[in-house]
Amino acid sequence: MSISGAVLILFILFIRAVAVNRLPKRTFLILWWITILRLLIPVSVPSALSVYSFLERTAAHSGQTPIGNVMAMMQGETPAFTGELLNVPVSPISAPFAIWLAGTLFFAAFFSISYLRCRLEFSMSLPVQNVFAEKWLKDHPLTRSISIRQSDRIFAPLTYGILQPVILMPKTTNWKDTRQLQYIFLYEYIHIRRFDAAAKLIAAFALCVHWFNPLVWGMYLLFNRDMELACDESVVRLSGETAKKDYALMLIHMEAKKSGFMPFCNEFSKNAVEERITAIMKTKRPPMAAILISCLTVFAAISIFATSAAAPPNTAASHTPFATETGTDKGKTGADAENSMSIIHESVELLYYENGWPYLHDILTNNTDRTITEMEYCMLAYDEHGTPLKLYWNFFDSSQEQSYDYLARIDGLRIAPHETADYHGGWSLYDGEAMENWPVIGNGERNQVAYSLFCLKQVVFEDGSTWNNPHYSQWFETYAGKEVRPEELRNYYPYRYGIE
């Protein structure tokens, strides 16, 4: 989310640098809203027009898979955890997550304290009793009640509050200059009508979540600046283009001394006054071409940069059987069998502990360029005729519910690139009753196991990237609880997962 959001920010920065005074200012606010939504909503719509689809096709044509892996990391969705991890040590909080959480809480506290400090100062303001102000409020009604107050703790007009907005004026305001008051009230009124105070809260929330991304800081600053530019543009259009000079002069007069850091207030005075004055003087009714370009720019931002890569046309299963008529050489590793990025289930064998208890032992090869630290996969069992069995599954001896399948998740792994994992234990099969009664208890299905099919659903790598098997659902519908020909079960392994 943060990477794709950063790409979108770079696109907007380019458009802003080229056409900030050529396109309607609302265009940039829309673009920033698209970015904020992309940063906060953990899903995206696949599109063939997406820049990531283009990168996927380019990587496929050049044979370079790392780009595809980055796309998978950016688009990966973590499936619901339906298994139970037993007797495997799990760290409750990873170091990267702890660092991220600490940063998020720090900046959330920073913004909250700044907001509360400002509200405390504003609570000491006094209501304004002015004929012009009272008349202006009657002429500009809203469903929310607006009040005008004044304070000796600020030096420039500002607006705060969402449900009960307040226009706060400095104590030094010249209440006789009604033309200046008209501009100020109209400017703040536009902020209130557009719920810009709420917009600042949402932008600050996105910044707290993505505090580690420097481009998100740039987005936050420019989002607030473009909010001011959009209000200036609206004031000029409502007041008439002849008001540009007076409005710009008033802005220069009001510029000075801000009262501390007020992230959730809409101030009349901002640091980038030069940019605002330039924009004001260049404000004019946008031609049809500018409106058309704005629409195309927003469409490009949504379809090209705010979407994810579309699924490839060929969605056939990635299962590439290596078995031949003479059988598979179990001594070969997945790296020998296939040079492309892949993970290979070499085999799953039915073995027995010294006391006679049966268990399934799986061997897996990591034929990628990253270390595997976590896996989630499904296990199915069949008798010698290919009939599905209901079994109790457990890693290193712990009972589970009886079912045709079991989706398990293992943390704490470390399977290095091109390494074959060979565990000393396996998935035990028993009824959950007294172990000393083996193998005569229960329905006996554990003793009928002749074949077992394993299929990865998700793999997490050491760098935090995730690969989700796009063919898992198809695999599950094909095999779970279904009769399978023994010949197909015998030739199932090695089972290769192509990592795109």
C-alpha cells in the first residue's frame, strides 16, 4: 500500500509541477484524495491499464521475475487463518512491526497533543458582537451552526471544528473594514462547507500509518497547501475576477506570525504565500481544454496508478508434474528440476514413530532468492483406492477437529534460498483418544492412509513479502472430499509452485 501510494504521489508531484496554475485547483485535491484512499484501503481493483500490469508483462517478456515478486508483495492479501499452530514457538510481535507501531503511536500522540493544546487555547476565545458578522451569518446558513469568535492568542483568522465549526478572528481585527471581513468570512466559509477540518484529520491519520514513507510527508504538506489554493480560487470566482488584486493585497497584509502548530485548523495565513498570490493572480475561468485535461488526469491516476496488476490471461494451475513413466528421482532437488523461481513439494511420505504411531513427513525445496519464514498449507488424505479420509491432524502430537482437510500455518521457519527442508517430525495422525490404545481405537481411518496431498496457500519471506497461491481455490475444489484416481495420487509429487 505504501509503495503503490508513493508511486501515485510521484505522479501527482509531476502533474503539480507542470500544471499547478493551468488546471482547476480542485483537480489536485481529488488526486490527493485518491492517494489517501490508496494508502488507507487495503484492497485495490485489478486493471489491465495499471502500470503494474505493464511491469508484469515487461518482466515476463524479459524473463526477470523479481519485478513480479514485488508486484505480488504489493498486491498480496493475507487469507483468513483457519488452522491452529501448536507446539511451534511464535514471536508475538516482530521487530519491524514493533518499530512501525511505536512510530505510529508517537505521531498520533504528537498530533493529538497539538490538537488538544489548540482547543484549550481556543476555548478561551470570546463571542463576537458585530452587526456585519451577525448579518453575514444569517446570509450564509448551513445545517451546522457556525459561530464567530475572537482571541488574543492568534494573529491570523482560522477555522476549527467539524460539527460545530468556529471562525476564530484575532483580537486586533479591524471590524470596520467590511470588505476585508467579507473575504475572510467567505474563505473560512468555503473551508467549513467542504469539511476541510475532517479532511485534515483523515490526512493526518494516513500520515501516522505511513510515517516511515517520506513521500507521504510530502503528500500531507501539499494536500494542506492545495486545500488553501482551492479555497482561494473559489473566493476569487465567487467575488469576481476584479477582486483578485484586493484579495491578494489582503493576503499579504494578513501574512505573519502564526500561533504555534495547528495541524487540524484551517488558517488564512500559510507559509507558501508567494505560491498563493501567484495562483490568485492567474485565476480565471478554466477553458474546456483544461477541464478535459483534468478529467483525463484523474482517470489516469485511478486506472493506471491506483489499481493493481490484472491477472494474467492464462490462469491455468501452476502444478508442473515432473514424474515420468519410470518414476521421479527423489534424489533431485527442485533447483535441479526447474531453474525458475519456484517452491517445490518434493514428497510426502507415511512414516512411523518408534512406538508405531503413524505420521506424514513432507519435504520442501525453496527454489527462490529469499528465505522462507512462514507457510500456510492444506493437507488431504486418501486410502489406497483414492477415497478421501477424515483424519485428525497435528504437528508434533496435538489433537485437532476431524475433517477431510486441515489448513495449517507454521511460523518460525528458516528455509534459505535453494535449501531443502527436512524436518525431524511430521503431521501425526490419531483420533484424540488415549495414545496407548493405538492403533485399534476410533474409526481406523488413520490406518487406511496410503496417499496425502499437500498444497501451499501462502508463503511469507524474511523480507516481509508474501506470495499467495492464485490456484489454491481451484486445487481445493478439485481434490477436497473428492475421489481421486490412485495413479494421479502416485504421480502428484514433486509438486511445483511457480512464484510469479
